[in-house]
Amino acid sequence: MNVFKVPVSVSYLTGRVLLIGAISVSPMFLSQKKDSLKEKAIDEVIVVGYGTQKKSKVSGAVTEASLDKLTSRSLSGVGEVLQGKAPGVTVVNEGGDPNGSPKVNIRGLGGINGETPLYVVDGVVFNGTPSINPNDIQDISVLKDASAAIYGARSSGGVILITTKKGKKGVLTVDFDVKYGINEAWRLKESLNAAEFQDVMYQAYANAGKLGSLPIAFNPEKYPDGRITRTDWMKEIFRTGTIQEYNLNLSGGGEKSRFYVGMNHRALEGILLNTQAKRYNFRVNSEHKVKDWLTIGENMYYNYSDGNTADTKSGYTGALIAAMYYPPNVPVYTPTGAFSGLPIDVAGGYGDMINPVAYLKRINIRNPTHEILINPYAEITLAKDLKFRSNFSQTFKIGNVKNFTSRVLEVGKIFDTNNLEYQSNNTSTALAEQLLTYKFTAGKHNFDFLAGFTFQKTVEDGFLAKSFDFRSEADVFQHLQNAADTNKEVSSYRFKQALVSYLARLNYDYAGKYIISLLGRRDGSSLVAKQNRFANYYAVSGAWVVSRENFMNDISWLSNLKLRGSYGILGNLGGISPQAVNPLMTRDNNVIFGQDPSQNIAYYATTRPNPDLKWGKSEQTNFGVDASFLHNSLSLQFDYFVKNSKDQIFNVSLPSTATYNNQYVNAGLFQDKGYEVGINYNGKKTGDFTYSVGVTFSQLKNTVKQLADVDEIFVNDNGVRGVLKPTRIKIGDPLYSFYGYKTGGIFQSQDEINNYKDANGNLIQPNAKPGDIKFLKKDGNTGVLSNQDFVNLGSPYPKFSYGFSYNMTWKNFDLNIFLQGVYGNKIFNGMKFISLNPGGTGQNYNMDRDILNAWTPQNTNTDIPRLVHGDPSGNYSKVSDFYVEDGSYLRLKNLTIGYSLPRELYQKLDVNKVRIYVTTNNLFTITKYTGFDPEVGMNSYGVDTGRYPQSRSFIFGVEIGL
């Protein structure tokens, strides 16, 4: 149902309004007044830093995320809520693991330290992403430009302001929602069947001239059993999972007190065997007007989560990769019910590999996490328009991990040891805020002042204990003291940090036409040395509401036109390690020293302290336009921005003569610039039919401007099996760009090879054969191929991201369509190194069926090189654009169809509402990427070695209102 917003003076919300400071009124109530409402600008109130502001008077780039049909979807967290819903906010899923969290970036990556948004929920600043129930979210505002500087040292990545649901005056209302559905993989890769595998490997050995060393496993005469397909391993590791979610909300209140209670349970089975996630969430929000001058309230919630997750990132033992290359002639189980291994007589011919079903079913990880928030507050009216607010919060996050790793004794890749690991990771954060606000008007001059002091302290502590060799793997024996090996690993840690802040803001406008905002914040952090402890942040923004000028009165088609601009300096604490200024000491039991040298215990630091270190900052400039047309039916928001991230924290290696291994220093400059567009249209009601359309579009270009005394940095921690390392950080290019050889197709003849020469007449690939990849020399280079011929092959971060929403109601039916996508990003498909490379990894793995399209003299129209064992020409061992694929996609993220039952069917039951609905997620995906799924994420900088894919889900739900 469409919702109109009417400005009122209250600060509480009704059940489903979109914005603070507004109440929602249904179209039925407004049917007689709709035309008059469209004749005037509806002045919404939106959440900004430490308060609210009329939307017409906002001069910064503040965007509201569209939350249409949010409660009909089953979402894991805040990241999924934001995907495609706000221009300038890019949400990239890190695969589809049910325990994973997407990466959220506002206006780019920021720099080498990365920038994650700062989350503020009901005024409480969170460390990390809050674990709140999406069903409890009332509205979301995003501070994208210098206006975020009101949050100082942690604001350079933008600020996400979340308001949860509040109680409303009136009788007690109860809303119950239940969902049940299934998950399934939307696309699977296919391996060779047993006969194809044997034939392909036989041919690969023959083409390499190695038939004399052909393993028995691939000789059809000696091992006919190898031609019998017993298992489709890809289908064996996937399953149809289930989704269950239950929400119960209670809301009510009287003249003095109002409350909201929300309860949630969600259980999700992943599409891979033995992967799942579950959560329980409980929230209580209440507010009480004790006196005319005193209001107190509290927000409290508890969240519990747990789950099992599978490793799908490893190029050695990742579950999807293992299923791709495991021999199809091997059954899942032996006749006795044990997990099968490779046939022992021919196992050496296949190589070391694990039974992927056994790996998944042996996962035994318990990871219960508890998050608790207690947030009391009080607001005192000291005088007319002068208010004082005291806000306190205490957050606890308690995480425990129990991970038992079983023995793997099946022939193939044997691990004949087991171990048990316990971890405890606890975080406690206390926040105190004291805020003073004052508003006054003098004629057409309007002033709004904010001043405040905040203090936040965080304590982190934890331990790790690990023991080895459990003679029995039964659950009852999985305790540290039952290990047979007396060697144990034990460690613990404790970190403290504090942040003290002083902040102020002045908003001024003249007759609502000329607007200016000045804000500043001074932060002091314990993470840096004393002399650098404090830093200042500030922003200035202004706006001109052109549509309120007299010369615009006769333009009836233009309802509103506002021009905005802002500039400011914001902070980034993200890259500072607790060891940067005061490094921890490392214990060594084998240091020889003394007058009579002997073995002693010594403590020393490996990181050189840097007392001059300071945190990073970003300089941000924004120009924007807000416009609405056709009596506010059509609205447009456009922003152009430039963000320069400076003084990044680099962990640089020191020479061996320096005593220390490394040191943290300030260096570097990274730039993000681009533009964003948000469009919304509310169609004219025709009879029983209403509709609305929303579009978001964001363009971004990231450039590395400066580094720490080098021109480029090689990223070595995200390659493929230690062979392919494509990622670099290089001045002049986007962050984490792929570098490798450009290719020129496949050599079709020996003449092509002989004629492929450098400027000096030397053969560039003298050992190539027809069917090999042609690697191009960089312009102007001569000699043999080398890393000097590498060129930029693209960036894993999208150039464009977009979303499209369509909402429609007709009589009792409602429809929501949400499409989301990205364009211009590249994915390094590392699976090709394993699944198209016969014997090139040193192991004889099974392969993707695409290998059947390998080049032959009779099959020349292909991009897959010739079939040859061992990769003698380096077709696969060279980093090249052969691996780099277009990661763009368009995905139908959500489709919901609902029907509200006629009231006469249930009014005797004293029920207010019954709605049934069907919703589907990821119904279809349009992409050129050939891997499992294009949403591989940025944790591995776009390198895909078989990432857990997104699932397609079908959910049936019922909403009941009492």
C-alpha cells in the first residue's frame, strides 16, 4: 500500500511509516484529499546525524533507502536491505554462504585501508555491523558526503543511520508473520563423466608424447572400471535447503507511554551439505513522558546467531573445486557405509584429493554469538526550543568457537591427525553522549544549533586453545583434556581503545530558500601517539531552493528545485592496528644470550613503533540537485562527488638490518569520483490501481594517486594455488586491478608462431605449438615474454551499480518487483586453472566439460587451448586475460505477489488483517560470467576459486494483524 507522509510535531512513529517525524495515512483516508496534497510540497522529516531535519532544508547528500515490501523478504542483515536501494551505496555479496555478510561501500573503497560505513542505530554508534533483525527497521538514511563529518574520525566511509520501529498511541496491536520456503542452486557447473575423463586424459598424455607414462587409471584397456560413472559429485554436494522465519511484533501505548516489542527466529539451510545459519532476535523499545519537560526511554535488543560454514575459497580443498575434480567412477560411500576414497590400486594416477561429500559432512563448527544492547536515554526541555539529551549505551558481543577437525583417512589426501580448537572473542563497548539543541526564528531567519560531547570505550579480549590427537572422535570426547598429545597451543589477548569527541553544528536558512550548514568535530583517539591524539574534522554545505523564488511561481510543472554543494574533511580510523604505536611483545623460548651464553626466554617486538603515526582522512566535495515534477509525483536526486583519501596506513617491510620486521607509516592518496542518480515516480491512482517506480544508479571511478615510496604493490595473498597472482595496486590504476598478459587468440599454425617476432626479429614464443595461446608483448618491448609485458586487465570493483523497483496495488492484490545489478567489473576465474588444465597442477584432476571444446585442427573456433598434459607452453600457468571475465550481471533480486483477504472473511475472529504472499529471491540472473555465480565479492579481490554461489529461493508467507 502506498503511504503518504504528513508533517507533524511528534517524534514517535506509527507501525509502518517510512520516516521519523511523519505519520502515515492510508490512501483510503486521503482519497478525498489526495489532489490537494499533491498541490503542495510534502515536507518530510529525515534522520541526519544527531537529530532530524526537514528534507527541504537538507544541504548535504543524504539519501533514504527504499524499504518497500521489506517484511515480505527473508534477509540475513542490513547489507541485504541496502542492496540496490540507495544511489551511491554499493553492496557486494561475498558469495552465498548462509553465514556470510555482504561488503557495503559508500562511494567506493576509499583507499588501501578500506572504508566500511559507520552504523548508527537509534543514535547508538556501533563498532562493525549491527546484528539487528531487518523486520525491526523503520527507515534508513545514508550520509554520503561531508555531512558525515559530524561523526568525525570514523566517518570517511559514510554513515548509515537506522531507526527501528517505535510504539504508537492506541490499542495494543499484534502483527505475526511466518515464512517458509526452499533454497536451491540457480546454476551448476558440470564435470566430465567417467568415460570422458578417461578419454580426455588419455588424449592429453598422447598429445604431450607421454603415453609411456600414462597412469593405469586412464588406460581403458587396463582399467575399464574407470569408465563407469557412479557419482555426479556436483549434484551430491548440493541440496535443496529450507528457510523458516517467524516474526512477532507488539505495539501500543497511551498518552504518556508507548512501546514496541519485536521477536524473530530465522533458520536457513544452505544449498551445500551441512551448511546452515540460524538467529534469534528480541527487541524492546519504549518511551515515557514523565513530565512535560522530561521524556525517558530505552532501546534494548538481544541477538543470538550460530551456523556451519564451508570453505569454498581454497584452490586446494574448496568444496566446489573438490567436487569438480574428484573422479566420477568413485562412489560416495563404500558398501559398509564409510566414505569412499580413491581406488587404492590406481590412486597415484589421480593425485591428492578429498571426497567432497565427506569434507562437507565432517564440518563440525559451533560458533554461537551473543550480542546485547542496553540503551537508556533522557530528554529534558530546559526552555522553549532548548533541549538537552543524555544518551548512554552498553553493547556486549560474546563469541565462542568450537571447531573439531576430524581425521581424513580415505585414500587420496590423507590427514591422519585430528584436533580441537576453542576460541573466545568478547567485545564490550560503552558510549555516553550529551547533546544540547536550540532552535529559534527571527522573522525569516531560522537557526538550529547542536553542541555535544561523546565518549566511547571499547575493550576486546579473548583466547585460543588447541589440542591434538583424539583417539575417539565421538562428541562426548570432544574436550581439550581428552587429547592424547600433550602438546597444546594456548594464546590470549586484550585490547582497549577510547574515543572522546566534541561536536557542534549550525543550520541556518532564510525563508527556506537560502540554506547553509556548518559543522565541526574534534576527536581524540587512544590508538595513536599522544602528540597526534586529537584531530579536527569539519564540513560546510549550502543549498539554494530555486523553486521558492518568485520568478518560479508560474512554472507549474516544476514542484521543487534545490541546488546543493558541500565540502569537508572526514576521518578514517580503519587502518590503525593496536600494535602500530605500542606493539605487543613476542615470546621466544630459544634465544641465546648472557655472559655465559645459554638458551633463554626473551620478549621482543617485531613491529617498530611509530610515534608520529596519525589516522587517515578524506577530503570530500559534492554538488547535487534535488528536483520534483508534476505535483511531486516525479522526484529526482543527482549528485557528483570527488573523494580524496589521504594519509593511509601502510604496513611496510623493513630491511633485515633494521632489527624490526615492519612498521606502520602514513602515506598514499586514493581518489574516488563519480555520480549518482535516484528517481522515484508515484503514478496517478486509477480506480483500484496504484503504482510507483524507483530507480537508483551509481557510477564510480577509483584511482591510486600515491603509494608509500613505491609505484606499485603486489598482492600475494589471494592468488590461485600459489601460481597465479594477478592483483596489483599501482599508481594511476584502480585499486586491486588485475595485471597479466593480453592475449591475441590461439595460434592456428606453425607459420603464425614463426612469424610472431619482436622488433628485433626474435621469436616471442619459440616453444609454442598450434593450439597454444598467443601472449602479446607490451607495446615497445622486445625479447622473451616477462612480467614487464603485463598490462592492466581490469578491476574487480564495478563501474556502475543500479537498482529498479516497481510497486503496484490493485484491489486486494499487491506486487513488488526489485531488480539489481552491476556493470564493468571483472572476475578472475581461477577455477579454469584447475578445471581446464590436464595435469598442469601436478595432479590429474577431473575437468569441466568445457574442455571438450579444446582446440584441435578440426575445432579452431574456440578460446580453449589445445589438450596437452602438463601445460608445457604455459597456457595456464601465465596470468592472462584468459582468466579475466566480465562480472556484470542483472538479477531479479526479489519478486513478491501478495493478496489481502477480504475483511468479511475473518472479521468475526477479531482479526484486523490477513495477507498471504509468495516471494522469490534471485529468480533469474543475466550474466556472461561462466563460473558458478558472479557475486564472488571483494574479500579475495575478485579472484574466484569456486565461491559459494547465491541461491534461488521460493517462499510462502502469511501476515496476520490483531
